[in-house]
Amino acid sequence: MPLRAMMGRCGAALACAIILCSFAVRAGASELFVSNEVDDTVTVLNGETYKIIATIPTDQRPRGIIATPDDKAVLVCDGDSSNIDVIDTRTLKVVRRIDTGPDPETLAMSPSGDKIYVSNENNALVTVINYATGKWITQIPVGIEPEGLAVSKNGRTVVVVSETTSMAHFIDTKTWQLVANVLVDTRPRIAIYTPDQRYLWVSSEVGGTVSVIDPRSHRIVHVIDFHIPGVDKEYIGPVGIRFTADGNLAFVSLGRANRVAVINARTYEVEKYILVGQRPWQITFSADRSQLYVANGLTNDVTIIDVASLKAVKSVPVGRLPWGIAVIP
Amino acid sequence: MLVRRAAPALGLLTLVLLAGVSSAFAAPAAPGRSAARSFAITLLREEYHFNPEILPSLLETHPADLGLAGAEEAIYELNTAGKFIGWHFKLAVVTVPDGGNVAATADRLLAHGPTVIIADLRADDLLTLANLPAAKNALILDMRTSEDLLRQQDCRTNVFHLLPSQAMRTDAIAQFLVLKRWTRWFLIQGPTPQDAVYAADVRRSAARYGARVVAEKTYNYDAGSRRSDTGYQQIQTQMPLATEVSADYDVIFVADESDLFGDYLPYNTYAARPVVGTQGLVASAWTPAYQEYAALQMQQRFDLFAHRGMTERDYGGWLAVRIVGNAVMRAGKTSPLAMRTYLRSSDFLVAGYKGQGLTFRTWDNQLRQPVLLSQPLMTVSISPQPGFLHPGYTTDTLGFDEPETQCRFAQ
């Protein structure tokens, strides 16, 4: 709106210059999109300066947030509004809303980006949506309070974890049938495949562990435990998980223990605990994977961890109750 | 009326089938498959006479399914999980009429051997049930009481308490007051024996945390003016009189377990001081307003199911069923005795929307848990408060800790 007014006054050439200029400033640096559950906004940070570029109003209770495979859009689930906001990563505006059914908490996309998988937390469902048309393909009943979703690299399997049923449900994307239901420790939050697809890791917030599941046999092959000197066990609540590209290291955010664990993903030994902000929730890598970004729910900031040195470099403020982060290169 | 129990042979079979469940258990989805094993839970309640006229506020309600709805919601949740791994849970509700014979009913329930009983009973009836010879090897989950005595001298090995004791509640409030440096308390207590216990807990909390009870008064409110048109005028003259003391204090700590007058205190006190205790800022395991630690999901789910807010007693019933579910599906325990051992072991925990796993204290079978501090529409805080530390669990700063317990389980 102001831009159009400016065009009328100053002429098209000037407006073009302004647009080019503003794009020149944003070009090059990657951007972080942080969902703020309480503010009903997404904060956009510059990936080099970590300055706030924009605060985008969303619908109510934004939580799960991902970038599309082509990085053209960032999708965020609005739990209390029953839809997904589609944010154009060029204009930083919500350009579309997709109906998801009640209480979408998190989402994932098929590898090609044609389908969206949404966990409907209050309805114990996974809703499968055609991204292009917004039409629902199917709904799959799963355990109570479904949350984290993982999609295998070949797109054949979708895994959803249910917090109150404490299971990882394996869904065949050809038949939309459940092929296995693996009981894990209490209140699972996130499922993620290892880069080589050989294992699926599931974090259990209240159980305080991470289960390593063989996705072929659907058996738990290892359970990772955490012991932090001076921190009571009941405060250790694993949530977010990310692997380095070579699959050698895993990072796990530990909720109220206010730390991120660094785990040797081959031996399952915890190598280090990195102190971050309060109640770290979801974590994600920078586009070049040199930094790890941690959304701290209670201190309303994002901690940046240098992956090479395994040190927390700094924390930058975002909105209230930051939940998750998506990165655009 | 009587509960259908799983045949003993079936119980044995389930144990065999579930061997190895703790490491991993996976099975194809089998909704409605006939091979599902079933597990029966009994909920024993007495229909105590209740006169809604005695509730001081019109906003207070007394739904007929109080507590029960929580257990039923949890059964639905267990069966959602159970259908994926071949378990089906059944809740048999046995209601004793007001003044009925709890012992005789329980004896009938226990006639075929020990079983799992969720008790929605008052303290005296709970103790009657626990003392029955037939209940010796049963598992009784107490979803209702908070009486200290049941966790102290009257503790029983077959009873597990899910809601916070009175002492846990006064400690939860006390920690908050000490954190606020509101350490001079005026204690006003009602006429009942439970009020006296609560008042003793307030004194104990003060001594524990370095606060002081600077004034005390016993008050017996004559309920004659309740819900009459001139009620507030009576209250407005009576409450300042009742709260006038010479000592200077920071808060009024009210011990009125029967809701006789506590709710009349806020804004009607002689001095401008906040009210805490059994009314005003109260300590509880749950309130319909609590939404932290994903409790919002539980509240929404319960409202869809019961069409009303979830109370502390509903939460007690919900917890009881979820605990049984963990014992059966997670640990493969189906006999009450094996369950009791499991509940007291380090393998057990139950999630209760408190941001941490809840476990049992082995010295008195009390569920350790964070305790909510609330005013009617809002959660104000959750205790334990920052800085109150414990070598084991910070939640063990609330209530009777191991060194001070009066509970002696006969082994």
C-alpha cells in the first residue's frame, strides 16, 4: 500500500530502485523464520546479522514451521485457527491459507513437495493435503496428541509420534495404512530419520530419553539416556533432534534442562551439554550447517551454536514463546 | 453391579505375550481384532449425600460425574493406544448408595481374588476398604483424598495416593509466600478436625521455610445468611470483625476445608491483605484454568468429552486409569501385587501435564508432583519454587519427606 502511493508520487523509476535496493540488502544472507506461539507471529531474522527483518502476523497459535523443498514458501501450522499459513519467502507476507482440520500442531512435506502431512493434535489424526490444490487426500487415525512427523527420503513412509499414547506410528504412503506402532518412552515429541535412513530417532520429553528405532524391523535398538551433573533427572526433557550431514553427530535439545546435548550418533555416547536459553524446544541448522539454531521457549530468544567448536555463540531476541525455526538459504 | 474380571488364565497368557515389552513392542495395526486382551478396572465410589445449597457461590457446581468423567476419558485414551497393540480396557463403575456398606460391596468385588480398585471414597471409607483382609493383595488407587493421616500413621501398602496431601498443599503455598517475602502470616481456622490438621500444616510450613504465624484465630461461621438477599451485608460486617487482630501481617492463611467462610474473606478483611490457603490463592493438582505443559490439550479433550471443565477429582480419576495403563501396556504387569512393585520402582513414571514424569514416594506411596497455585480464573504459579532444593527430587520439598514420615509400612 505505501509502495503504491510512493509510485504515484515519485514515479516508477524510483520505486524500482527502492525495490532493487531492498532486495539487494536481503540477497545473499540466509533467513530464519521463527514461529512465536503466544504472539501469533513469525519473526524473520537475517542469517548473518541476526537482526529482525520482519515480524509477520499469522493466524492463532503458530507452532510447527517448515520451508518447502524449493524454499519458495515457509509453512506454519496455526493450531487454534485450523489452518496453515503459507508465507512467501520473497515478499515475507502470508499469501495463502490452507485448511487443515482442527488443531494442527506440526507438519512435514513429501520429498517432492506435492503433499503436506499435518498432525491434528486434538483429533488424533494425520491429515494428508495436496499442496497445490489444498484438497485433503486422506485422514489417518493415530494415537492421542500426535505431534512430530518424519518422512523417509524415498517418501514411502511417514512416521508420526503421539504424545499421550507414547507411540511412533509408521504410515505407508501408498495404502495410507498403519504398518507398525512402536511403544516408546513417555511423551514422544519428534521423530527424525538418520541421514543414511538406517534409523529413526524419537525424543521422549517426559521419559527423558531418545529411542533409536530400526525402521525395517520396527524394533528399538537403543535408548539414549542423559545425565547432567547438578540437574535433576525430571528436568531433562528431550525434544528437538538434528544430525550433521555426515550423520556422525546428533544434537538434542533438552527442554527444562536448558541445554543441548551433543551425541556421537554412531556410539550413542553423549559428548557434551551446551548451555542455551531456558526450555530449548525445536532446533535446526543454518543453510550451510555451520550453525545450529535453538528456539528457547521461556527466554523468548534463539541461541546460535557454532557447530565446529560446539559453543553457544550468542542469543538473539524473537517473539514470545518461540516454538520452531525454518531456514531459507 | 459386579465387575467382570479377566480370568486368571488370561492374566497368565498376557504376561507371556508381553515379555520383552519394555525394550520394544511393535505390532501391525489391528483395530477391533478379536485377539485383543482385555483388562478390567473397578472404580468404587459412594454417592455421598450432597446439598448444593451449602456451596457459597452460584458459580460452583457439583456435576454428577465428578471424578468419574476423568477416569472414563482416560479409559478412552488407553483404548486408543490399546487398539494399536492389542489391549482393551474396561471400567466397571460400582456405586455404593449414601451411607451404604462399602465393606460388603468391596468384599463382593474382591471375592474372586485381588483386583485393581480406583477409590473415589472419603478417607474413612478408603481406610475401611484398605483394611479388608480380601484387599490385602489388591491395588487401591486413591483418586480423591488429601488427608495427611492416610499418608502418615494410617498409610497402607495397598493404597497409592494420587492427589497432593494437605501438607504438600501448605508447603506449596508457603514456598511461594517465602519467595515473595510475605512471611508474616495470620492463620484463621474453621471448626472442623480437618481444619485443625490443615492449620497444623500451616504452622509446620512456616517453621520449615522461615515464615512466622504472627496471629491465630478460630472462627466458626454461622451459615444462616448464605444465599439470601442480604448476605453480603452480613458478610461485610462479620468478616472485618473476624479478621481484626493486633499483629501486623502480610497474608491471611485460611484453613477452611469445608468451604464455610473462606470465600467470603477476599476484600472483606479488616486489613488490606491477600488471602491464601483453602480459599483465595489455593494449592491443587489441577484446575480447569491450567494450560501450561500442554495441559491445554488435556483441557480441550476433557471438555469435548464431558462438556464441562476438568476438576482436580477428574484429574485424580484420569491419573489412576493412566497409571494402570502404564503398568499393563508398558511394563506388562497384570497382577495387582506386581503392579504395586512396579509403581514403587524406578521403572515407573506417569505423565500428568506437569512438564516432568510423576513417580511415587516409596515411604508413603504418595505421588510426587508439582502443585499448582491458582486463583479462580488463573494459574498464579507452580511449586516447588526456584531455590527450594532437594538431594533427590525437588518435588520432595513438598509434604512429608522420608526422614520425617510417620508411615511405617508393615513388611
